[in-house]
Amino acid sequence: MGAGKDEIGDYLVNNYDYTKLKLGRDIRGNVDKFSDALHIKLEDRRKLYVTYAEICRVIFGQDLWSAVTYISTKKENKNKNNKYVIADARQWHEYDYWVTQQGYIPIGIEADIELRKQRLIDRDGVDQSSQFDNMTERQIENIIEKIKQESGIVISNNGTKEQLKNNINNIMEKLCK
């Protein structure tokens, strides 16, 4: 949360003709529909998103949200050149599904915790740093370590948006060679 996943995803969409896939699209859609009906405030929904997603994984299997996204992408044929970025994969089973099974290139994003906290406050108007300790957020730290160990791509996002864009451009230049 607050590391810059969506910022990077949006940049790839706007500058490199990628399509951004959202594993949480249906999760958010369903929880928001239920929450609106029950008048649950926006700031109280993040925990509901995580809980709902996990309960559905217990019922239907850990690959549920990845499989739903993959199948709907194939059906909609969103991007003729098959250039996709997934900005919200943060768990081991998602890493396995997209990287091991589908052959996607993982990119880790790191940012200092205080900076992430401030970004969330700036973006959402509330302090959500208590969610930094949930299972999903703890897994991503280990996934980033795995990416580093395998000499993969990890972006440090502690600077300006301009520095982040330059980092992305440098990475894309290397990947496109």
C-alpha cells in the first residue's frame, strides 16, 4: 500500500500501450455494492476487501481472483498485443499463478514506510497504516526479496514522480532490447 503500484501501472498504460489488469476489480465491486447498500463508510472498507477476498479463496481456491481476471481478459481480448501489467498482485499464490504459470515478469516496488503512510493519507484522506501488518502486506516483502535473489527488477520509489518515470523508462529500455 502506498508504494506506487498503480502509479507505475498507469504510466505503463499511458506511455507503453499496456493494459492494466486489476485482480481486485471484482472484489472491490462486490464489497462496494454491499457496503453502499448497508451505508458502510469508504474508510471502513479496506479490511472488508481483504476479508471478502480471503473468504472467497477458502471457498473457491487460492487462484480464484487470478483465474477470474485471466479468463475475463481472454474473453474481452482487451489488448491485441498482449501487453498487460498487474498492479495489485501481492501474494505468493498470485506470484505463482502469474509468474510461474503464465510467464509474466515480476517487478517489485519498495518505498519507505513513512512515505507510504503519507501517500495513503494524501490519496485517501485517512491513515490506513494499520493495514501494513495484514497478511497480504507482509507477503509482499518476502516476494520482493525473492525477486532480488533471482536478480529481478525492483524499483525504489522514495523519490519524485519524475524520478520514478525515469526508472521505469530505463527498465523498459532494457526489457525491450
